[in-house]
Amino acid sequence: MYPDVRNSPSKGKAKQADAKTWHSHWWDFHPLADNLQRPVAWSSSSTIFTPHPSQPLILGRSFSSSKQFLVPSPDQILNNSAAYEPPNVITVSSNDHWLFAYFPGRDSDGVGCLWQRGYNIDKWNIKSCWACERGAGIVNAVFVGAEREWVTCPDGSTTRLTQPGPLTPVSNPTLLTVTQAHQLNVYFLRAYGLGIKSLTCSLVQPCYTVENMNQVANDPSRGPKTSRLCSAASFGFIFYESVCMVAMRSRRYPLSDTLRAASDPSHDLGLSLDMSVDNQLDERPPLLDWNSYEEEQTIELCEVKLRFDGLSMFVFAAPLSPIYHPGPCLTSLVFVSVPGSRPDTLTSPKASPAKDKQPQRGQLELLTGYLVASFLNFEEYASLPKSCVVAYSILRAVPPNGKIPWTTRLVGERSLFPRILTVAAPGSLSIATRKATVVVATTNPGGSLPRGATKSKEVPVGNLFALQLPDLSDDPDCDHPSILAPINRTSSDCPLSMFPSPNKLLACAVSMQQTSVYTLPRAHITSGSKDTLHQSPLAQALTIALQSRRSIADISHILSLPSTPVTMLHDTLFGTLTSYDVNTRIGSTNIFSMVDVMGAAVEIYRMNDEKERYSMLSRNALNVCSVSACLAAFEDCKESEGYDLEPVWQLISLSTWVVAFLEDLMKECVFLADLADPTPKTSINSNEVMPKEEPMDDNPFLRNWLASPIPQATNQSPHSVSLSAPILLHLVHPFALTNLRAVVFHVSSFHQYLTSMTAKRENSQFARNTMLDLVSSSGFGPKTEEIMTSFAEGHPVPAQHEQLKKIIRSLTTSSAIDKPRLFIKSSDPSSDRPVGDDPGIDVVTKERLLTQNPRLLCLRCGGRSQVGSEAMVAERSSPRWKTWERMWAARCICGGSWVSGNI
């Protein structure tokens, strides 16, 4: 039971509250009534954008790392920051290339700013900015042209939904904004255009606007001539419809003329009466009643069409019938689109005049989405506000009626008393079950404080619920994550805004004093059979994230939680590989590759990096990506009779890394072959082989190697060697083995090419000798389910051990390995470090990093690189090598995003 707080104490008594419990009061939720804006946006590259608490700045944070940065502000804000407030609108495009924010002015015009992202996710350049007059400030904004969403089918295959909303074939970006003046502004940049153009139309009356007709680029929006201003707006994009729905809520404010009339100094009774003054007062508008400043009890709807006729862009706005709801205080207004089948107007039922005299009955009403709104009722401001949430269905008439193309119906209404709903956001959408949800954040009216000596710093103050549409009932398949608040701010830190993560597994909530990340309601995670692992929520989320080329940081975070079963990591990767295999068999398009799956494994393993086993798995997964990148470099630089010698030193750096990695792999094989008993009888674990004494005694080198205190590349115990060492995956998995054999062939061919050539320049001669020294000092001259299991585990599985033993015996008994040269190296300390662990080596080019050049940091694998820097590009003269380097300008070889190395 919740404490009875209907008769809330006064503020003086609130300070004397019982230390064992906490209570909420009506004034804790008054920022919601004041329409206080604290926006938040979460980009597809997993960057969270939030406003500065008190300054006109935008803060960027890469989740889930500690990397933070500031988005550069326009000059007019930097030169006079005191004249502007923190941004109340922040939105980012679906492809993470564009960012927009609006900074309201303090008794001055506001400023809207558009940024374009560079290759690094923390590099944003100002593209354009414009002023917005007072009374015409921007309420909400959205980028048009969202990428088509990927969804998973029950059989594991993936498909793409149609693009919702208007099509923009000749403009990028295209930004829609709703202003306080009930106007829609369209800002767009035409292909090969010189600057941002704009279109403006009214949302409260039919309007038609064409590009280059009575329009001036960046013309500031004019303020309203009445006291009625738009206070909240929301955009909705409809599947199979090239339209955009706009919902608005308005309230009345006093005009500046009425304020001047109320505070005019001529009202002083000490002045003498003058008829001229009286006449001036009579000409001023009358004062408005304070009751008229409340919110209007309607939600206005407008249909917006954005078209391109081959020459110009035009926008058409048609207001729809408003929705009446008596809720006094709107807190959330969101659209939830539902993808359905495309209507067939030829087969749609039509009315028969002979049998049915009602023409409306023959029309088919197609459900396109829902409009969800939440309200707070403070009543007499004597008790906690009461919250309710309503849902309206948006129906499309097929065939369309010229007078009423869209209809809305109230399909759900629910009171959440005694909880208080603060904010709502669209939830996940299941295509298989066709179940749409909306996520709401609720706050409890009170609760208990922790007791005992070990008091936690945070206590639960509310929950996140997934409400099913259309009836708004609790989703029985989802849990209810808790909302936490500091113990000293339990009743005064309710969420004001919320934005889901790219894969809708987490949500970032912003309150008055803090920014928090919570787990969204999700189905209970359970391990299933191998035939159904592709249907698990996390496997589907990972598959869609790889297909969509977006960050998997939220998935990695979920898998690293203590509450997630350990087997779920394997099940998630196995389910993703199953979907990849299904798409390959049925001929469907796979945007991602096996390297992308292994790159995702790098990030997932690193989130569990406190365990030594996961550190080894992460390193080996990165080596799989490195082998693939090196192979691509050699293939790009391959010529008909040899190799391009312009990037000879770069190819030698890659060859050095390949040889070092192959040496580590051969060391592991030699160690297993020399010390393993072919028929072990005393081993407790069949996955382990015990060393024999005779080879160790006969081989003094192996005795010294095992007794060496320096950890080896495999990080294995010197007395028990496992056939499940991650590095051995390169010998049993077809994909890894094929790439390894191919890159070793290229290194051998490159060595032979340098050996046979006659150097014409001193640089080429020196490179030839370096390659010869490298090779001469080195020591070397399968079922589908098992393959996917080993790839998901990151190491060979027991079913592959017999095959692995045969490979090891074949390698170690051949004359290709010279054991003394393989193990006896120079005293260079870097040679004892596992491959891929040297922080001074470029993770892409495998060259030594230059201290004077700027560095990039990969958020996934933690590697550093200097690809794309001006100094490095100036040194490259080979077009083939430049092409290969450009492949990694936006992403690391593991698929991670770059950030500046100095933040």
C-alpha cells in the first residue's frame, strides 16, 4: 500500500517528514504544468544529446563510455550567451548525419541551428542557423526521410518495411518544424545546392506553398497577432502514405500590448487627468482574464503533404477535425505508427446503392496508427495531481472520401491513480504479433527509505510500464523496471522527457537535476532450443542493428548486466548467425557479414572485460577482423604481375602483423603437439590435456619457455593447455581459416615478388631487405551447427577437438615450422606482448602511431588509429592504398565508431 498523501502537508511540515518514508507533493510535479522543456535525443551511433542545465549549450555523451564533448554553438550565441536559454528542442536524423536544436531567446529572438556530422561521432560542423521571432519559436522538429526499418520474421529471415512519411528524393536533409504561431516550416538542402531553403505554411487553415514562389531562404518566421500560441506538437509518419500528421495543443498568453497597458505609468493617481491620455488608454486592447491563459481543451490535427514535381518542392496542409479532451494539463503527445498491408483500392468493398443507402458503410477503414496523450489534473492544488492517458486510433478511409480522408476514434482511456504519469514514448512494435506498445514513466506518491547500516545512494521512486494499444492495458509479457532517484531527492526529480535507445532496449530520461539511463520494459529472457534462438528478443535486436548499421551499445549493456543469464551471450550470437544463414539460403539480402558479427562480439566481450576469459575472446575476435582487413588491403593493392610498390612500407607493416599473429598461432600448436598425450587418461576434463615430462626434459627451450614469467599470447596455464583456446578458432572455422590462408598466401607472394624484383630506388631496395629479414627470422615457411556454435562461442567447441588435433599434428610434423626460430626472439619487450595489445600500433594500418598527428579512438575495441588525418593522407601516393584507407574513415575494422583521441 502507498502512504496516504491525499492531504499533503505544507512545505514547512515536509521538512520534518519521517526519515523512514518519503512523500511526493503537488509542487514536485508543477514543472510539468509549466511546460518546462528538457529535451533529449539518442542517435543511431549511440550518442546522447542533452541541453546544458543553465547555458545555451548542447552536451554529447557516447554511451556506454565516459567520452563527452560539446557541440559548437553559433557565433551569435557565443558572443551573447546571456541572451539565450538552453535549447528546448533537440532532434537528430535517423542516419546520424544531421542535428538540429532551437535556443529560445531571453526577451529576444530565438536561434535555430543545423549541424552536419563529420567522420567522427564527436565532430559536428555548423551548416546553417537562422533567427525566429518572439511568439514564433520552434515547439518541435523532426527530420523527414527516415531509413526503412528492418524487421525479423518468425523463420529468422529479415525484411524491410516501407518508408513511412513523405519521400524526399532531391533534398538532404529535410527538416520539419512547428512554431508557436501554428506554422509549419520546411527547411531543406537541395542536391548540389548552395544553401538552406525554406517553405512556410499554416497548420490551422488550408495552405499551399511552392518552392521559389514568394519564399525567401531563411526568412524568419513572423510572430502571431493573437495571444493563442502552440505549446506542444508531435509528428506522425504513416506507412504506405506519403503524408505527415501533425498534432498540436495550444494555450493563451497575454499580448505584449495588454501587458504594457497593465503596467502603464499613466495609471498613477498622482497625475492630473487628461483627455488625450484617456483616449490613448481606450485605444489599447482590454486586459485578458487570467482564466483564459489555461490550455485549450482540444488537440488540433493537420495533414501535411510534401511533394516534388520534378522541378520544385511544394507543401500542402489540410487541417482535420480537432479532438476534444477536457484534460487541463497535457504532459505527453506521441504518435505510434502501425505498419499494415498496402490497401488495394480495386478490391476494396464498395457500397451498393440498391442494397445499402449509406455510402459510408461500404468504405474500408484502414488502421494507420495511434495518437497517445497523457494529462495531469491538479484540481485545487491541495493534493497530488491525478494522471490519465488516452489513445485515439487514426483511420484512413479506403477508397478515400474527399471530405473526410481521416477519422479518429477514442479506443483507450486509463487512470493511473495513485501513480503519476510524467512522460510517454513510443514502445517496441512486434510485426509477428502485430502488437504496438507505448512506454510510460510513472512516479509513486511515496515509499520507504532504506534502513540498516548499508544504505544505498538511490531508491526506487517509480516504474516504467509498457502499455498495449489500443486498450492501454499493461503488457503481461514485459517487466516493470524501476526509476531510481538520489535518496535526498526522492520526491523532486521526476522525469520530464524520455528518448529510447537505437534498438529500443534502454531509455534516457532527463529530469530537473540529472540524466539517467534505464532499461525499458522487455520480455523475460529465457534460453530456448537452438532452433528458436533466432526468435529471442536480443538476437532479433542484434540482427536488426547489424542490418541497419547502427550501434549495439544498448545490446552489449543488457548482456553485461548481472541479471542477464550467462548463456544469453552465446544464444544471442548464435541466433544472429542463424538469421544470417537463413537469409543466405533463401537468397535474401544480408547487409552485414561474418566480420560484422565478430566485430559485434568484440564489443559484447569487452563489456565483460573484468573476466580474463572474455578479454581473450575479445582480443581474438578483433584478430579475426584484422585478418579480414589485411586481406582486403592486399587484394586492393594486387596487380597483374605483382603488387603496387607505392605503399610498400604499408604492406610490410601489415605483413609484420600477419607474421606475428601466425607465430602466436603456431606456438600454440607446437605447445599442444609437444606436450599433449594423444590418449590422455588422467585428465579430469576432456577439454584439457595434461603435459608429459619427457618432451619438457628433452627440450630445454620449452622448459625455459614454460618457466618464463612473461605471460604468453594465449594466457593459458603452463601446466594445462585447453583445446578451446580462442586463437585456435582460426584453424577450425571455415570463414576464419579461409581468410587466414588467403592473407598468408598474399604475404608469401608479396615476399616472393620483392625477392625476385630488381629495386630501382634505394627506398624499394631497403623495403625488400626488410621483408626478407622478416620472413627469414620467422619460424614458418568441417558440420554447420558446430561451425556456428564455435563462432558464437569465440573458440573451438568439443565437437571440433578431434579435427583440431589432426590439424595440429599435420602442422607441427611438417617442415614448415622451425621451432628454434619460432620461439627464440630478440630481447625486444614488445615481442612478448600478445598480438593486438600494443597501444602504440595503429589498429587499422598496423603501423607505429606518430605522436605529432591526431589520433582516433574506437569506442568498440579501444584501438587507436590515424587513418584520414591530413598528415597521413598527404604521405599516401598510391590510389589503391588510399581507397583501402577510406574504407575505415567512418568506422574501425571492428565496426566501431571513431571519436577524437583527445576527449
